[in-house]
Amino acid sequence: MIKIMAEKNNLPYPSKEDILKAHQRITPYIHHTPVLTSKTLDSMMNASFFFKCENFQKTGAFKARGATNAVFSLDRESLSFGVATHSSGNHAQGLSRAASLAHTPAYIVMPSNSSNVKVAAVKNYGGEVIFCEPTLEARESTLAEVIKKTKAIEIHPYNNPLIIAGQATAALELLHSVPGLDIILAPVGGGGLLSGTALSAYYFSPDTSVIGTEPDQANDAYLSFTSRTFIPSEHPDTIADGLRTSLGSITFPIILSHVSQIVTVSEQSIIKAMRFVWERMKILIEPSSAVPVAAIMEDKIEIRKKKVGIIISGGNIDLDHLPWIQI
Amino acid sequence: MIKIMAEKNNLPYPSKEDILKAHQRITPYIHHTPVLTSKTLDSMMNASFFFKCENFQKTGAFKARGATNAVFSLDRESLSFGVATHSSGNHAQGLSRAASLAHTPAYIVMPSNSSNVKVAAVKNYGGEVIFCEPTLEARESTLAEVIKKTKAIEIHPYNNPLIIAGQATAALELLHSVPGLDIILAPVGGGGLLSGTALSAYYFSPDTSVIGTEPDQANDAYLSFTSRTFIPSEHPDTIADGLRTSLGSITFPIILSHVSQIVTVSEQSIIKAMRFVWERMKILIEPSSAVPVAAIMEDKIEIRKKKVGIIISGGNIDLDHLPWIQI
């Protein structure tokens, strides 16, 4: 298996040039997503908010950025046997789409209890789905078998410098559209988005601080960050399905160095914030994207009179099951 | 009661200048809403679609345009006793907000069975709610009493040239953003939006044809248009709650002269189209706004290889009751 490292630099993580190159590389294939504002939220909280709407991104989530950067960084030969990952979420769709654009197969290992909606979405983007038992061990061993059999290249959902550089381009665009942000908030699961956001702020707007937001009930990043020791996610039980994973060996050190704070929020706040955004801003966001909004509404962050960017990570949600409707 | 006529022209309907003046008048108070596209829909239907997103408008609907134009067209003296209307929908919110901006009261007659959500929204924008029995007779007689008592000026939701000129500004902006549209589609209820859209196309882009779209189960505009005789809406039974009203004495002749076609769609198509827009475009639209999308998906209009504008009229919907979820 080819090990994917950061491009032409000696850092264990993406350089400024890596992020600029990633943006150039993926621009033909992704949306330059809009930045929305909400006068209602601004006056409620006495601050100015700027929502970078990755829910409008291709495949409905920022994950299209990293996956596209990773796939299009590979040369023809490396691409000849396809790419592979295990994922039941947005990375699976992003990778399937990117592989399809590069005319190579994507092998996606998914737990057998994945929802039909998610399986259909991956297939719709051209991914080949391989089912496994719904345990991390089964996912990893099945992926290893698939790679052995197909010689496909593994594209990890977050612990990969090319993925991080790709995710960093959302904040890059936001900082370009809205100069002088005091803070950027992003949700944190495996840390691909948060570490990329932190690097973009560090390189392109050093006065902007980056804050991670996480569910109380999946607070491994918060625990790891405050103890400065890697603590994996155990039995995460949150509606924010994108944020159940643990940090990685590449994302964690970046977060330790470049993120100023991680705050956590309750499940109830996440649902309330999600509904607020749907009702008042008329956009669909998934529960993971409501986490930074919940942090604001819970008054967990000092934001008064500040310019605050929020990365709205995605908008993929099963419309038959909304958290505020009991069936 | 002061009769509100089209401004300084001898037409029974707004002139080109009236629409331009309306746009200038309301610009400080409304959003210049974005135009979104959908590659998915484009490739499904082999056409180019441009969604003018009035769901992102102040108060969540295009109605803010007309109401703001009507209120800000009145002089100080006329405004001194406030404005009044009967409405259980988006006009009530638009008029309440406009009156509040003009520092004058808005008296809103609402049927006693209006949902709490709608009543709360009107009060939230500063409207004073007067309840009545849920019949058209009661609405009209209660409004007459309110006007007698308060000396407020009635602002009809659609049969008023100032309202029509205000609603026309949505298409004005769309035609400015996307020159060379072949068709614009709009839903039709009382006809304020459709007649305004048709006038804007006629004045500013005469090669653009305007098509009205309506639910099968509230097809009074279709029947009136095809028979060229006013046929009122009887027992409309549609999920598109904004489209249950009948055409007016001012809107109907404009529609007859300047609209090229009216098509109708089933309830099932409306729900399907609404869900499609939510899922694929990640924006919240109300059932009335899904009607033109349904007309496209039902293949009711010849749109292949054409540039098609769609006025997304609003995004106000009770999130506790979605049409595809049976509780």
C-alpha cells in the first residue's frame, strides 16, 4: 500500500502551499459555497455570524473537498486499481464521487446496519459497497481484505494530510470572503475539518482563533484536548452522527497546536439549534452542523460584538426521521 | 377608506416605472435574495433552472415585498391610523413587519382556527391579531368593523396595484441576475405574484414567457384563464396553503393579457417536488413553492434545452407536520 504523505514538505501536516494547491486542484470539481448571515441570530447574540454553507457542497458535505483532493493528488498509475475506505457517512459519498470523476473505482466498506438511504447515496455516486458486521474490527479487517484483493489505495476519512488540506479549503474560502473574523467555529469528530480549519486560520489569518465544538455525549476531543493525551471515543451516543469518531495521529497534534478551545453541548441544544437554523435561515443542516450553533446558543463561547465564522459541515439527513418528531 | 390606485399612471395596473420605483422604495427593507441552481435537476430534465429564492426573503416569503411597497407608498397622514388586512398567511407577517418599520400599527384579522405558529409569527413582527370565525364572511365583516373603529387603511393581499408592483420586483431582480430566460414559472393563488412576474417580464424581458402553476385541487386560476371568465375558488383542498384564494379584479386581467399558460399539478407531485428540493438543494421551501417544481417534474411544460426561472415563493412551514411523515 502506498503511504500518502503531505506533499513536498517536511511537515507531518499540510503546509500553506499544500492548502493553496489543494484549492486549485479541487476548484473544477466542487462548489465555491455561499456565506449566509442571519440578522435574527446577530441581534439575539449581539455578534456578527457568517455561515460557510458546506451543506450546499457537492454530495451535501465538506467531505467532497478532502476526498477530491486526495484522489486527484494520485498519479494515473496509483489510481489504476481504485480507492477504498470504510465509512457509513459523508466521506463515503465524497470518495465515491471523486473516484468516479477520476474514472477509477471506489470500494466502500459499510456496516450491514447502514440505512438504505446512505447505501443508495454511495451507489448513486458510483461507489461499490461491501457490507461487513457493524464493528470497528470488522470494518478494518474487511477493508484490509478488499485492499489486498483489489490493490486499491486506502483513503482514510480524516487522518491523511491530503484530506486535511482539502477540508482546509472551506475556511480558506470563508476567510477570503469575510476578512477579519475574530473566531471560526467548527464541529469536531475525527478532526479533519477542525485541523484543516485551524491550519487555514494559522496560515491565512493568524489573528483568527479557531474553536472546536463537540457533543457532550461524544466528548473525546474535549477530553483529549484538555488532558493533552489521546483519549478515544467510547460508546458515543449522539444524534450528531458525523462526530462519533476519535481523533487521529495526524489531526490531534494539529488541533493541540492550533485550536484555542474545545467546548461541548447537550443533545437537546443540538436539536434546538438545528431547528432554529431550519426555521429561521430556511436551510437544511445535519445535526453535526448544528453543534457550533448550539455552542453559541448555550452561551459557551465569548462572542459578544465579535465577527464569528461557522463552518456548516453538511446537510445530509433522513427526512423521514427528524429529531423533533416522535413517530 | 382611501382607494389605493396605481401610482401616477392611467393604467389599471402597475407601469414599468411603478415597478422600478417599488424596487427602489423597498430595497432598504428587504433582501436581494440569491438565485440558486441545481445541476441534478438540470441534467434530469435537460434544461437550465434558476431558482429565485424568496424563501430567504424577510418574513420567509415574497409577500414582504408587496406589503413593504404598499406601506411605504402611503404618506404620513394616511399612515397615522395604521393598516389592516385579513390573512392567515405570509401577507399577515409581511404587513406586520412593514407597518412596524413605518412605526404604525397593523391590525390582522385571523380565523380562530389559525395555527399557534402563524399567530405567534404575526405577533412577533408586531401585528395586532383580531380573531374571527373561520369563514370568508366573518373575515370580511370583522375587517370592516376593525377599519371602522381604527380608521386603518386596508391593504389587500393581492388585489392592489402597489402590492402587485412590489411582488413584481422578485422577477425584476431575477431577470437582472439571469438575462435571457426563456420562461419564468410562478405559483398562482390570488395572482399577486403571477401578475407582477408577468408584468416584469413584459416590461423588462419581452421574450421571456411567464407560466402560472396551480394545484389540481385549487384550479380556479386555470379554469378562469382557459374560459377567460372569472371562476372563484370553491372548496380548495390542497396542501399548498398559499394558493387557496381566488384571482382578483386587478390580477385576473393582467394574467389574461400577459401570462402564456397555466398548468396544474397533483398533490402527490407537490409533496414529491418539495421533498426533492429539500433533499437535493438543502433549502426549505413551503408547499406552494413546490408547485412550479412539480409542474416540471410532471413534464407539464416544454422546457427542454431552455433557460427556466422559478420563483420560490416562500419557506414558511410547520416543522412539526411534514407531509411525508404520518404521525
